[in-house]
Amino acid sequence: MTSDLKTPVANDSIPTDPQIERYQHQYHSLDAPEISDAEYDRLIASLPQQSVGASPLGHFGKIQHNVPMLSLQNAFTKEDVLAFHKRICHDLGTTNVEYAVEPKYDGVAVSLLYQGGELVRASTRGDGLFGEDVTENIRTIPSVPQRLLGEKYPDLLEVRGEVYMTRAGFDDFNLRAIANGDKPFVNPRNAAAGSLRQVDPKETANRPLEMIGYVVAQVQGDFPSLHSERMKALAILGLPAPPQALVTIDGVFQYYQEMQDHRTTLGFDIDGIVIKVNSIHFQDQIGSTNHAPRWALSYKFTPQEEWTTVEGIDIQVGRFGTLTPVAKLKPVFVGGTTVSSVTLHNEARLKEKDIRLGDTVVVRRAGEVVPQITAVVMVRRPEGSAPFVFPTQCPSCSGEVRSNKCTAGLACPAQRVAAIQHFASRSAMGIDGLGAAVAEQLVKGNLVRSFPDLYRLTLEQVEGLEGMAEKSAQNLLDSIALSKSVPLSKLLNAIGIPRVGKSAANDLAEHFSSLEAVMCATKEDLKKVVGSVVSHEVVEFFAQSHNQEMVRQLQNLGIRCFHVASQAPENSLHIFLGKKVVITGKFSSMTRAEIKEKLTALGARVVDNVSKKTDYVVAGQDPGVKLEKAKSLGIPTISIEEILVKNPV
Ligand code: IVH
């Protein structure tokens, strides 16, 4: 019999304080932890090395591991990994070390024993020396073979691996749990651990569990002597095994980055990568401590989940009056950013999750996805807390709320702020410098009651706003003035026709070409372009006299928006519509002011400096650095003659 994992000489674990022991017990044995996995990792990393594990629970038989079931040493930084590599090189007397790298599955460790090709025993890690006998539960997992495949298998094979739950399986299971009035699990790892420890194997069979084998603890008979080959051999025997990448130390960092970038696409949680010396001969030479093998390292990712507390539940009012609950959180760094507020979507979702003031919640930010609250940590719920009561009056205007919507329309200040913010946004009129704070002040100060009011703002009024310096006030007014000639689709998106977003606005603009044509169109005409639901909204919108008045005022204020064909011909008057143009050099035929006026009349926004966002540069004689920069950014240049020929005055 060969053994890959060395028996510890003595248990040298230092005594731990009772709280740490409690966390360890919760992490390894119970499935209702009191601190987050990320916090637990940080705590363990801050302690001197010790044996980590948990005593087996009562209701399963005890199994003594023939070979102690160890954990892994954790690394969190590049320096940690380089220190590991240095030690390995020192131990082996070479810098030429081949590593096998693989995902670190976030589940629960198990050990499976096959004798004569049959699965005879399965256990959890327990305290590393004694585990729980979960054989019958393990037998219910579809990916665990009862019998090894093929004719050629080792007489005895002990495989260690991870039982885990996929994200989809977890979401599905939790939804069912909530529907049945049961407590949901906080994450797939806890769900996997809890499912594996069901007293009734029939219950385990209902849980969507998977198994992957990642190390051979004992083997009798022929077996490969490279870790990567062993993993292939497991797969041939019918035991799922991790994909292998064989790399040098540089490749480790590349693999880590790739896995971190792709972790959300895998369908199951991984919390890092595991680096293993590939040669089993070298592994034996390097050996183990009584806590972990010295030939392997777990290199953890930045956590995607953290726990924090709910400090408030705000109700936001959208531009069409929809009330959205938003959790205000004690700021927490997760998935690469600080999160302090998270949408709870709507009353139904909030009720379903039963998130309360003072609750400890799990905040998840995976990749570029917006952060969400995935669970409430019930063991931490403060005593005497009550479910959140959704308001029956609008928190902004005290107006009536029907079907979770404020019915006051633009008479409600919050709806007005949201409408103006949307009007100014990039996909609408593209007014720079008009964010939430400015919109709020304009509405509160009664300077803007409707969209046309924006075009009546004076420098004095804007300068009077909080946090507005003279230059930024002028910039805002310039940007408002420039928005007068945006493409029609943007205007249609901006003015707040219900159900008309970017895509419907594009279709309408393309088909009708002018605002007047959209306003005069019959429901039948509109239906052919945007379908019956949207066409109904468009007709209703323009039938209302205050909307007609709003459009009339916009037109009187000089707003001229037309459709720009996406394939605008080069000689079209429209190539400058909505484009950022920089003028540089000297011109003999016109003054700069005249050129600026001409370009503005053609719908361009004339700006001072060349940046990535510049669309064209109009270059005269001796153009200088601006032209050089434009060329380096690949921005097209146009001469003034070309403009005049194609667009005579
Ligand atoms: S190798 C001797 N490989 O992570 C221990 N472990 O945090 C050998 N884990 O106890 C472990 N994925 O439960 C290994 N690809 C992988 C793993 C992996 C997940 C778990 C395992 C281990 C824990 C340490």
C-alpha cells in the first residue's frame, strides 16, 4: 500500500479560544455559520498554524481515516505564492518545478473508499482523524459511481474530493425551501454540507449534489505517478476529476487570473485555485505538516460574498412612479468595490426574502453583475425585529400609492427629479453635468418644473446651485444648449413616453423621421412599427394636452431633432449631428467663430480638446499637437473646404 499523505507525528495544534472553536464547529459541522466564509478565512489566516476541523456529529457512525484527512494551506497574495515556490525549490534543490493547477471547489470534503472496484465506504473529514460515515448519502449522488468503470481498476482506491452544489441547483433548492416555509441556506457550500448530512438518505437524494475527486489518498495496484495523470485515470474509472493545467510558477499567476475572470461562467462556486507539485515522488519527498500537505497550496480569490448589516430600507420613486425598496448597508468591500446600497427590486421580492432593519445579510457581487443580497443570516437576526412595512403613501409627495406606484405623476417631486435625470442621461439628451444632485436642486428650488424649463435656465440660476463653480455652471448651460440638436431617437427616449425606451425610440425615429410625424401617426401606423402595446402608449401620451404643450415649448426653444440614417452618406448634412468636433489650425476663408457657428448649425458639439470621444477634427493650416493626437487616436480629419463644398452656406 502506498500512502501519499504522511501521518502526523503528533498533534501540535495550539489551544484555541472558545469563540474560534465555535466558529470552526459551525463551519465544518453545522450548516448555520455565525460569521461569513470570508471573515472565517481572515480569522484563520491571522492565527498561528493549527489543526482545523470539527468533531463528528452524533447521528452518523464514526470512521477512522486510514490516512489523516488534511486541509490546505491558504495563500491570498502573490508574495505568499512566491514564498511557497521558494520553499518547494529549496526542498527539491531545483527551480524547475512542474505544478498542476486546478479549480478550488467550494463544497465539503469527502473520502470515498473503493475495494475490488465497489464503493464500500464514504466519510466526511470530521476532525481529520475521525469522520462521519455518510456512505448511504453519498450513494445517492448521481456523479459518484457505485462501481468503478472498466476492467482495470486498482484493488483498493481511496479518493478524496469535494461534494458541491451548482449555482442553479442551489437557487432552485432555496426557492423550493422558501415556498415550503423552510429556512434557505446562505450559500451553495452550506447547502451542500447540510444536504450531505441529512439523516435520511432519501432526503439527500432530493438535493442537487455533485462530486469531484481531487487527490488519491491510498492506492493498491498500478497507478500513475503524476498527479495530472492520476486525475485522468480517475475520470476513466468514472470518477469526475478537475481539469488539469501543467505550468511553471509564472503560469500559476496566469491561470489564477484566467480562473478569477471566468469564475462566474462555470456554473458552480470556486473560491480560488489549488497549486500542486505534479510529481507524486516529489510530493512524498516534500511531505506534510499535521495540518496540510507542504506540496500543495490553495490560492484564494478576492471574496465575492461578504456579510454586512442593513442600516436602512429606503423607498425610491422612479420616473413613472414605481416604488423601489433599496437597502442601505454598512459599507462593505466585496467583489472589488465598496457596496453601500443594493436594490431590493420590489415589494414582492422584499417580502419573499423578508429583509429587515438590523439584519445581517449576505452581499454578493459576482463579476460585473450588480451587487445583490442573496440571503439573510437568520442566526444573527436581532431580537424583536419586525418585517418591513411597505408604504401606502408616496414617501416624496404623500400621494396615493396603487399597485406599488405613486399616482401623482410629474406633480410628485421625486418623479420629476427622476424624469429630468433620465432626460439628461447619455441615452437621451446627453446633457453632461446633470446628475441626481443637480436635478434634485433644480426641482426643489422650483427652477425646473418641466423639460422646457431646462432650456430657460440662466447662468445666475445655475451658479446659485450648491457645489457649482462658475466654470461648471457654464459647462452645464453649454451642454444643455448643445442638446438642442440630438438625433430624434434620443429625444423620443428622453420625453418619458411610457414603454418607449432606446429600442422603441430608434424604431419610431427610423420610420417616422420627425417628431411631428410621430405625433400625427395613427395607432394603426404606429402598431406596424412598435406593436400594439407601445403604440397605445404613444397615442395616449400625445393625446394629453400637457404633453402637446411640452413639445410645443421645446420646439419654440429651438429644439430641432431629426432622424439620422445610421448609414449617413459622407456628403450628408447630418454627419455632424450630435458629434463632438474639435477645430485646430488657422483658416483663411472663415474666422474660427464662423466655423464654430457653421458646425453648430449642422448639429455638431464643438469642443476644445481632443479625446477618445472626439468624432471629427476640422484642421486648417499649421494644425499642431491637436491634430497629432487625433491621428494617434484614429480620429478622422476634415478640411473646411470639404465642409463648405458638401454643405454650402
Ligand atoms: S487538494 C490533502 N484540491 O479545499 C488535502 N482540495 O480549503 C488535499 N478543495 O480540504 C486537498 N478543491 O476540501 C484539493 N482541487 C482541490 C480542491 C480542494 C477544493 C478543498 C478541500 C480542502 C479544502 C481546503
